[in-house]
Amino acid sequence: MSSRRSWGRTVVRILIVSVALVALVVFSAVLAKLTLTPSPASAEIAGANLRPGRSLRQYMEDYTFLAACKQIGGNLVLGAPFGLLLPVLVPRRMRMLRVVMLTAVVMVLVELAQGAIVQGRAFDVDDVILNTGGALIAYLLLGRRIGRRFHALEAVPERPVKAERPTKAERPAKPERPAKATKSAKAEKPAEPRGLKALTRLKKPKARPTKPVKPAKGRATG
């Protein structure tokens, strides 16, 4: 039974990893299409931004509310799949930090490619910050639970099989204890006569030495 359970967990883990990899590839293709598509209309106004917060301030001042929400929300949503898929592929140790770092590295590469080879687009550090923030939010809301449940499949300890207790017939017989002497057995002992006990307790009288009889003194007759 334990081998079947471990084999079943292995199959489930392989399927989950495969689905995560396919989803990550699809998302990368969508991300490339959205970010690496040329925009000739923005060629004259596009410029690199290396100061954090500059583009965000511009969204608030020059854009309408809906346009600002579209720009900010779109960048957050672009990074969210990393927070959902990477916890399955990343080891458990320092998982959140690794998710954030990998997302930031990928987004920096995308922004560099935009500024270098795509017409009408430029590197923007605020886009990197928003994308990484979206991955972190998705990780805290749902990705953390997904990662815990996935990695718990390989860490489930097998319960030890309890040894069956022997039946009464299989248990060894206890040695019989010697029977205690009953009152009747004690009564059967021959009782010593009381007279003999009394005689033995009496002390024997000590024999006193007799004194020699002195002869009587008398006058001699003649």
C-alpha cells in the first residue's frame, strides 16, 4: 500500500509541474507579444526611465483616472502569473524571495529588450517595480498555498504499521505461584505441651558446695 501511495504522489507531482511549465511558456509568449510589439506612434515620445516613481507620477498627472488604472493594473496583472506558477517550480527554502528575484530578473530583461530592439518602446524601471509587485501580491494571496500543498506531496511521512497484539491463546502462560499456607495447615502442626515449655524456661538451681564439719572440742578424760 505504501508503494502505491508514493507512486500516486509522484504521478500527481509530475502532472502539476508539467501544467505549470506549459502555463509559464504560454504566459511568456503572451508577455512577449504585449511588450515586444513595435509601437511606431510612440517612437517620438518614448524615452527611458531610470528614476523609480517618475512614470507613476506621470500617470497620475497627465493620464485620466481610467487610463492610469489601465497602465498600473495592466503591469500588476502581467507579473501575477509568476507569483502563481513559480512556487511550484521553486524549492521551499526562501520561496518568496526567490519568486520576487526571478520575476524582477525576467522583467528587467524584457524591459532591456524593449529599449534595445523594439521601436516605440523604452526601458522603464517603474514597469519592473509594478510587475514584481503583482507577482508578490499573487504569491501572498494564492501562490503560497499552492506551493505548500504541492511540496507537501513529497513530505508526507508514512505511518508505521502497528504490531498486532497476540491473542490470549498465543500469549505465554504465566508461571504458577506456590500456594500460600492456609490456616488449617498451620493448625496441623504439632503443638508443644505447655508443661515442657514451662520446665525449659525455669532456671536450674545452682549446686552450692558443702562446708566440711569441724570436730567438736572436748576435754580429754583419763
